[in-house]
Amino acid sequence: MLLISIFGTLLIVIVTVLPIFRHTHWVIRGMDFPRLQIILLAATLIVIHFIFLDLHISATWLLIFATVLCFIWQLWWILPYTFLWPKEVKTSKVHDPDKQLSIITSNVLKTNRNSYALISLITKYQPDILVTLESDKWWENKLKVLEADMPYSVKCPLDNFYGMHVYSRLPFCKKEISYLVEKDIPSIHVSLELRTGDKVRMHFVHPAPPSPTENAESTERDAELITIARSLAETTQPVVVTGDLNDVAWSATTRLFRKISCLLDPRVGRGMFNTFHVDYPLLRWPLDHIFHSSHFTVKHIRRLPSIGSDHFALFTALMYTPAQCANQEGLKANSADHDRANKVSGEKGVSKKDVPKLNG
């Protein structure tokens, strides 16, 4: 049992310490994901230490101390995504349909052929905006039935698992498809008009993940997200960013995105809303995200039933309440954060000027 305790503690220490160094290799960045699972393992190991090891020797207390320290460190990252943390975004007390902006974000999985399940969700929840990720020409053809009620759209069907479609009940003032970092990875940018006449800047993103089958490092993903964040820091417009970021909500990159963009995360204080992987309940993480400016409060946010994809869809109903701007505040960036953001963008030679401004 002593050998098991030593090995278990050493393993937890390694997976806890390595991400601190911010190396971009996929193995290290992947350790950002299972923080909840590491917490559960650490808690189990602490119990094992107390029950099976000799508490009269200093080596046992060294193992306990190391494991507890890792437990606390991992807990610090995910605690904001529990009900124990104050809500970053206020729950809306306004019930004006004209001020609502509801969005379904769905990574459909290109090979999934259960389009009926997604269409059924659209029929039930009646979102103002639907964004599909990994959608190809087959999905585009199947989703044509939505266009009677959602006549405004931007379509970018691709066969490389990075196709993207946006359907809307609200009119677009401007729209643009961009390839910010990689020539085959699109993002969609629109300015839409709410029923009140107010304009909202929206960005739909799906950067490639760091993985052995995609990019060996997180450089491309990080550069796209942080470049968009830097462009948003300069706007006073209402903003929404959503998509499959291929990153967890509590990662250093996502936190840097929030700091630089000044956007809020409606999940903070409400829950993790893990959307991936559908088939593995013990290995689920929040990969599908929504962030917004302080112009909005939240009516509700929920994870929707499976549509046959490896991702659950995410449904968010926001309320345009600009009077609440002064009462909501997210993470704050310091000079080191701005230096880090400049470096991340510069590594791929992408500028915040490359992000469509969509003014007017």
C-alpha cells in the first residue's frame, strides 16, 4: 500500500505542476482538462493515506501534505464553476421578449446523421440564434427547413470537421467569414439587430485543439482566441462570443481570454455545464462556451439533451439590460496579462486588426 500511495501522490503532483509552466505541447495543455477528476483522485488518495499508512512516520505526513496541496490547487481552478461561488452575471429580472437574445451552440459532429434531433430542439426552444459546428453540406441541406423561421444565415460548409453555420431570426447588419490563424479553420463574425433596434457584435469560433491528431501545440488555438479578445477590449458595443473553443472554462488560456476581452462568463457561480463527451459521463468537460459583455444579464443557461453528437448543445437566453453594466464585473487584466496576450498573438503573426470590427 505504501508503494501505491507514493506512486499515486507522485502522479498527482506531476499532473498538477506541469501545466503551471505554460508549455504549449498538447500533453501538458491537456492536463488543464481533468482538474475535477484529479480532485476526486486526490481526495481518494488522502483517505487511503490516513487509513492504510503509519501516521507516526514523517514520510506519511509528507505524502499527505503533497496530496492536500495538489487538491487545494486543483480546487482553486474549478471552484468558480460551482454554486459555492458568487455569480459573475446577474440573473435577469426583466421579462421583455424584445430584449431577449437566445442562442443554441451545437457541435453536431460531422459524421452524425441525426439532424431530426437538433431540429426538434430548435422547434422546442425557439432560439434567436443557432450556430452549428462541424457542419458540412449534408447538414446544410438538412437544416434548410429552419430557414422559414430563421431567414438570416451565414453558411460555411466544410468536410474537415470545421464547417460552421449560423441561422438567425434577427437580421444581420453585417456578416463576414474569416480565417484568422489557419487557412482551413473559419470563424464567423456578425453584427445583428435586436428587436429593440440595438446592435450586437457576435463572434462564432471553433479553433483546432492541441492534440496528437491536430496541432501538436496549443499555439494556433490560443492565438485565435486571444487575438479576438484583444480586438474586443477596444469596443463599447454589446458583444457575444460563442462556440467550441476546444478548451475548458478554467484553463489559463480561457481565463486570459476573459481578462483581455473584459467579457463575462455566465457559468461562473452556476455550474460547469459540461458539454463533451456525451458517451463518457466521468470524463466530461465544458468545451462549448458563451461569453458576453456586461450589457447582458442571464435569463437561463442549460445543457440540452443529446442529438447523437459527441457534444451536448448549450442553450443560453440573455437579456439586454445595459443599465446593469456597472453592477457586473469579470476578471481584470494586469500588465503581465497584456504582455502575455501580445506574445500569444505574435507567435502566429496575427493582429487584432484582422478581426472584423462590424461597426455600424
